[in-house]
Amino acid sequence: MSQGFQKIFFAQNIKFLRERRKMSQEMLAAKLGLTRAKLAALEAGNTKSPQPEDYINYSGFFKISIDTLLKIDLSKLGELKIRDLEAGNDVYIRGGNLRVLAISVDRSNNENVEYVPVKAKAGYMAGYNDPEFIAALPKYSIPNLPKQGTFRIFPSTGDSMLPVPEGSDIVAQYVPDWTALKPDTPCIVILRGQQDFVFKMVTLNAEGAVLLKSLNTEYNPYSVEAGEVMEIWRFYAYTSRKFPEARPEMATILEAIRKLEGKVRQISKNSGGE
């Protein structure tokens, strides 16, 4: 049986990164402490076994992990993703799988905020990294969004996240590094093999699984393997056509009782009582 081999992109990547910075071979060789001949050989792939220090030097200079330099064809990612890698959001450093996110931009090269309508949910699972699919989605301008980051709008379904009303539109920010999420962060989660999005409180546990919990206590929390997660988008805001209902009188009374009980316990503690 023949065995497949991982294609190595190191040679073409270092040439691509040099040309992207508009540097000559002489300029980069001087920066890295190499001869021009050796640098040319590395870029041409004529050095079959580069030294470990060569990988380290290139990784340090371009601020991209060695794994990514070896395993990913950087020329296929696009400028915004490469800037993301250079900014430190290189998922190989954090032990994940590279997730290539397709985006669209306006005439001023600013990222659009795409809306994923209900009828496009199934297609999004297959086209989330397809630039043509993303470019065809409706686009909106939302005031006061942070300048950094990628935002998208997802329609919510079901009542698992009440009091956020069913049918709300969730504005969410793409999370390239899942390990940065704090426990119980509200997120839109895109799962493999599902026709709908999941809006849950997200926690990454020590075993690498993703715990999904509803605000509505009638729904039990559950875990999924990280490999089943395609994308995570952190909650930013939501819009709803439903006017919030007044709090039931009984709920108000119960909350007042709980506050009173807390004050009684505090007074008892301060006075040395049990």
C-alpha cells in the first residue's frame, strides 16, 4: 500500500513572504545573517534538509510559526489572513487546526458585515470558506463596531437562550483563537453536520472539548469535541422585533426574598451567629 506524504511549502512560502515585503534576496539575506547563495537555494527548494536554525530564523523574522511555514500554502490565504497570522493569531502556536475564513470588503477595502439568512444556513456549512458564497450574502453597515475584527450577523432560533428572544439577529465577532475565550462566553457556534447554528454559553475544558450551555435552564448542557466545531463567533449585540415583556410579579417577589435572606445571613455572620 502506498503511503501519502505531507506536502512541504517552506521554500515557496519564504519566497512569497520576501516578495510580499518587497525585499531583495540580498536585503533579506543580510537581515537573517545568510549568504545570498544559501537564501536562493532555500527559496528554490534545492536545500532538501534546511538546518533547524533556518526554520527558527525565518519564523522569528516573519512572525509566523514554523508549522505554518511548513504546512500551509500562504499564497492561498489572502492578505487579511496573513496579517492576522503576523499579529499573533497563528492557531498552530495554540495547538488548533488552521481555519481559513472567507470575508468580503467594500470599495474602501473595509470588511463588510455579512448577514446569514435562515435560507442560507445549510449553504453556510459548505460555503463558510468560499469567497464567492460569502460575497453573495447580504451586507449591512452597523455603527460603533470596533475597527478590529470580523463581524457577522446570525439569526437565532429556539428559546434555549431566553431571555434573548427567539428570532433575534445576533451580531457576533469571529474568534480565531478559541483558547482566549473566558468560561461561559455567549457565542454562535458552527458545528459540522448540522443544519442550524448553535447559540450557547461556551467553555473550553482541559480535555479540549467544548462545553455548550443554555441560559434557559430547561435545556441541559452538553459537550462536543473541538474537531466538530467549524467556527466560533463571540456575541457582541443582538436586535429583536419583540418588545421585552414585563417581569412576572412572582419573579420580582422571589428575587426580593433572596436579597432579604442574603442580608439576614450577612447580619448573622457579622454578629457571630450561625
